[in-house]
Amino acid sequence: MAKIDFIMVGAFHRNWMIALKAFLKGNGGLTEVQALSHEDCDFGKWLYSDGMFAYGKVFEFRRLEKVHVRLHEHVRAYMDAKQSEDEMAQEHLLLKIEAASEEILGLMKKMQNSF
């Protein structure tokens, strides 16, 4: 996999985050499945196909998968907090979502520089 592929996959994730923020505000952007499922967003589709095939044994990739799953768990928790109108939990979870996103991008950059 060439460096350009890492750039493309990073772009998938950045675009998903933009769409996620719109979704969390109730402005569309994603389907509920794309927001909640770590396997059904564009990044997850790459992760569990080409990414797993090419990098499944690389430490950073395995870490990337765990952080990606955690990000979607935070999104599910955010939606639960939104439904129960817990604004403090929503704010806290949004910070966790953003931190996981930054960690994903950092791991992608590290992998890009390694290959």
C-alpha cells in the first residue's frame, strides 16, 4: 500500500468526522448505521478489508482498530446521553470522540511514515 492510500484513508476519517458532527447536531450527514457501526463507515470498510489484509499484523494497525472501535462506542454513548438529555455527558463524550479521532489520525500518520 502506498503512502497515498494512507492519505486517502485519513481523508475518509476526516470527512466522516465532519459528517458525524452534523449528525450529532441532528443535521443529517450520516446514517445512524454509519455513525454507530465501526464496520460500516468508510474508514471501517477499509480497515476490515484492504487495511487488515495489508497491515493486520502491524502493531500500530491493531492499535488503530481498537481506537476506532472505541470511537464508535463513544458515539453510541453520546446518542444515549442525547436521548436522556444529559448535556454534561454529551460534552464529555464529544471530547472523547475528538480525542479518539486525533489518535486515529496520529496512528495513520505514524504508519504512513513507516511504509
